[in-house]
Amino acid sequence: MRMYDLIEKKKQGQELSREELEYIVNGFTNGQIPDYQMSAFLMAVYFQDMTMEETVNLTMAMANSGDTLNLDAIPGIKVDKHSTGGVGDKTSLIIGPMLASLGVPVAKMSGRGLGHTGGTIDKLESFSGFSTVLSEEAFMEQVRDIHFALVGQTANLAPADKKIYALRDVTATVNHKSLIASSIMSKKIAAGADVIVLDVKTGSGAFMETVEEAKELARIMVSIGTMVGRETVAVISDMNEPLGHNVGNALEVEEAIGVLQGKGEKRLLELSLTLASYMLVGAKKATSIQEARSMLEETISSGAALAKMAEFVERQGGDAEQVYHPERLPRAQYEETVMVEKDGWLSSCCNKEVGIASLILGGGRETKESDIDLSVGIVLHKQLADKVVAGESLATIYGNDKEKIKLAAQRLAMAYEISQKPIEKLPLIKEIITKEDL
């Protein structure tokens, strides 16, 4: 088998076999296939596309390119959730404790933030002493004991994806649905969960800007999961504005705690309940979405989910008192109010610009090596479709550098447009795709 021949075959639009895709993935991962040949192959895929069978075989070759996590030692049906990325998305911090308090094992591997989107690992490190580094044995033991553990992805989990993504990033081949789907699903499959619920974002702050693009990606990922024996559901959700009011690591943790205290922002609560309901049904702890939702709401009203959050934080070395006293989380030195410039209704938000404003403050990374400031961020006081009056507060910016605050305020002000006519509020949940919808 020669890489040259496989590039030519895909260039001609022909279908590659499982063995051929395994040869490509393994050869590139171990260094036998050079970057320039893999780049040519990715470009051929970009223009000629892949069949569903090819996409599944590529996904499994990537999933099996390194370590895979076997969760069989943990009793029960293991669940996991993945978001395609957005601004202000802190649902994992809410969903994990809710499900764990109902006895559902949540064995989660998450990443750090890069660019304008945040990372769950960074947010959790807002708790003093919190560690996301656990041995596999300690990880499994914690899930058995308290039903929830969250760690960073191991270096050798789907290593092919890391190498291939780095190459896609510099060869203009990122935005291809089969390549995106195989990247996401290879990591989720390697992480070992039985049930995978996907939060596929769409809008100005998402990778998939249109609903149709998001639906197509969701269908591919649900198909992959179904074909390899994982219960998979995709929820397509709106990302035309930040999820919740708070953007920034410690600020988002505080908002997630607010939801578990029963006083969270409505859209954030709604998405968290929707995602967790499908996970609860998949874990066979509820027979319907309606029953699941009722059970999850009870974990908030009873205080069980908040108590589980504190137990989880303490178990991973963090200060559990900060769960009950979020004012003890990292706080920025300065704050500045961004004012509404004219009367009207908030009609649109360039959500990516909101994320970049937080990045400018130091709340995100320009590169993987960048340090971040956990205390900085933005608290929004208005949402799309709200009526606004000139001179009232649009948002408060929190930072530790006055020049950065000034730049962030300018960026944030330009992110919003104001209409002279009322606008209709966009629905949060666009569509839900299950295996029955394929």
C-alpha cells in the first residue's frame, strides 16, 4: 500500500476502505507518512468528500490510534457530553453535579480554552487548589465513589486527532463536516462513555454559523455514534449571543453555582436541563424526557446538586467553601461599565467579538502556551430582543489592566447592534436529533 496511490484514489472521488484509512491514520501518527502527503490527502477529502462508511472508519482509526479508556469497572451506564464550543458555555459545571446526585456515573475528560471560546478545565481551576490531573485508577475510583470526575485529556488519547487537527489548521481544511465529526467523535469514543449527548452550537459565536450546517454535522455525528454502538443524541442550540450573563472563567463558575442554587439565568438553565435529560434517559434512570426533567429540577430545589458540586470540588483538591461562598472566587481589581448608546432593541450580537473582548482582558489564550487570568471577564446586563435606553448599562467589564479594559470595552460595544423596531427572540433549542431521525 502506498500513500501516493491513496491520495490519487481520493482525488478521483473513490471510496477508501477501512484498511486504507487505518494505514493513513497510523502511518501519519507514527511519522511514516510525511506532512506534505497528509496535507494532500486532507485537501482531496475537502473537495471530494467522504461517505458515511468512510467517516466512521476514519473516526475509529483515530480513536484507536492511542490509549482508549475502558470504563467497565464503573457500575452503571456511563454518560458524557460534548459541546462544539461557544461563548459563556458552562453547562458541564451544572450537568455533572445534577446527574451525579442522581447516581449517574459521569466520567468526563475536558479541554482547555483556546481563542475566543472557554475551556471547562480552566474554569474549574478558579477553585483554589483544584486539580484536573488524576491517575486513571484515581479517576475511576472517584466516579465509583461520588459518580463524577473531570480531568484533562491524556496526551495519548486519540493522538492522531491532535496531529491531523494541527495540520488542518494550517492547510485551510478545518471546515469540513466529516473531518470535524471524526475529530470530535474519535475523542468521545476513546473516552469510553456508553451514552454521548452532543451540544451542537449554531450562530455568530459558533463554528457552524447556519442551522442547516449544524444539522448536517449533528446527523453525521449521531450516525457515527449509532454505527459504533454508542447511544448518541445531538441538541442543536443557539449561539448568537453568550449563554448566560457571565463570560470569563471565575465569573462563569459563579453563574453555574447560581443555577445550582436555583437562581440561574433562564437560557442557561434550559439548555442544561435539556442536555442532562437526554443523558438521564440514556442512563436508564428515567423513562421519558419529562420525567428526567422533573428529577433534575428536584436536584436543584433540594440542594442535592449543589452539595454534589461541593463534594466534587473537594475530592479534586479544591476549596469546597467557594461553592457556598462564590464571592471568594478570584476577583479582578477594576471594573468598568459599558453603556447603551441609543434607544431601541438589541437586534444582533457578533458573539465571537464578545469572546474576543474577554480574550483581550486575559481570560483566554492566543496560543496553547499563553497564561490566562481567571478573575477577568464580562457580565452582560442585556440580551437580544431586550428593549434598551441610551445611558443604561449594557455590561460590566472586570479586569486587572486598565488599558486592556478600555480595548475590551470598545470591542464589546461594537459587537451589538440596536434596532428601532422590536425583534423576535430566537429559540434556544433549534432541533434535537436522535438515531430515530436518521
